[in-house]
Amino acid sequence: MPAQGGTQFTFRRSLSPDRLDHDVSRPAVADGAGVRRALIVLGGDAVAIEHAAGIPAHDVVIAADSGVDQAHRLGLVVDLAIGDFDSVTADGLERAERQGAQVHRHPIAKDATDFELALDAARSLGASSAAVIGGGGGRLDHLLANALVMASPRYQSLDLVAYDALARLHVVRRHARIRGEPGETVTLLAVNGPATGITTTGLLYPLAGEQLDPGSSRGVSNALVDPEAEITVEAGVLLAVLPGPAISVAPPPERPPEGTPT
């Protein structure tokens, strides 16, 4: 259900194949109807273009600030651009508007990050899941803040997974299936209090109705033994982290040697 109160987002246009989106099969979005899966695109390090084929299926693209430029780089058409726009390029924002994106501007001095605003938008549209791509850039504070925001009670209505150059992150509130390569590391971290009644299958060190506490390293460095692991939690929240690049980062453009004409 859409969130009560706050900004309401509606889409009074349809998505069609001539909009150059790589995923033209997703259903039309009109007045927010049919939005189940949101794709939230963040800025930071440039995601390599070859990763575009692996972008999760989605019904709507929400770009946070310079995520607008990231989305264009990946061949995505933005439905909603949101943020204070202190880092997006003018050309990128103009292109999004030209392609029909809604643009919601917020002041730089605000009490929420652009990522949090994007999650609020997904929730207000009635999405039940959101995949987040991008956001890397070497800021540990941003990384920690984003993970804790995703795990907060405010977004318990969303099934959340994030992909960046450092890891894949699943928020496990009741149940999650984690896919990967056998031998791949999986770390389980309790947040917001103890996570109890944890049962896993497909992991090297299985848990059977057990508890993990915040600040404990007990869930660190488990591993997949099957291509898919299943995690259930009776109460509490886990972050399931698969360290290692979930997406590749495009190398920076080469700079010409000093004195070379450009």
C-alpha cells in the first residue's frame, strides 16, 4: 500500500519501446498503478555499461541526484528524478525532463539523503520491492548510512537488495533467498536489536532457530554451498552481505599526458 502522507507521485504517461529503455517489456505506469518493483539508481562510481544486461526487472526507474547520469549511462530512461541535484549534470537533468521524467527538487539543507528520498518515493508509489544500483565512491559514512536506512523500520514494507562495486546487500526481515556461486562468502549481521529464530539452508555453517546479536561477529564469513541459500527470521532484521563486486565499475577516462593538445 502507498505510504500515508508525504509527497504523492503519479505517472500520467506510459512507457513505450520508443523510449530507448533496455527493459521495454515492463508494464505501463499510469497514476502509480502497476508499480511493484522499483529500480533506484544512485550516483558515485560509474557502473560499467556491460552490467546493464543484469539490471533487475523493474516497473519504474527512480534516480537520486547524479543517479540520473548513471541511469543514462546504462541506457535507462528515468521516470522520477529526486534529490537536491547538487551533483547531477545540467545536461543529464535536462535529458531526463525531455524524456518525460518527473523532477522533485529538495533543498541541500535537509534531514534526509537523496537515497532516503528515493526510497520514500518507491514506498509512496506502492512498490513492494526495490533494487538499488550504484552508490559506490569510497565514502564509508555513506555506505553505513545507506545500509542502516535500508534496514530501518520505515522501509519494512519494501523487499530491498543493493548492488555496488563492494558487495551485494539483502535486507532480511522474514525470509530471503540469496543466489550466488558455491563458495561465495555470506555474512549475516543483526541490526536494530537481536535477530531471533534464524534458520538457514544452503550455507556452510547452518543456523537452526538461533539468534544473532548486534555487535557480534558470529555471522561473519559463512559461505554458500549451493547456488541458492534460504534465510528465515522469526523476529528482528538481518543484513545478508555478499562481499565482492556485485557490479563492475567503469574505469575512469584516460587523461592525456601533460602538454598534449585536447
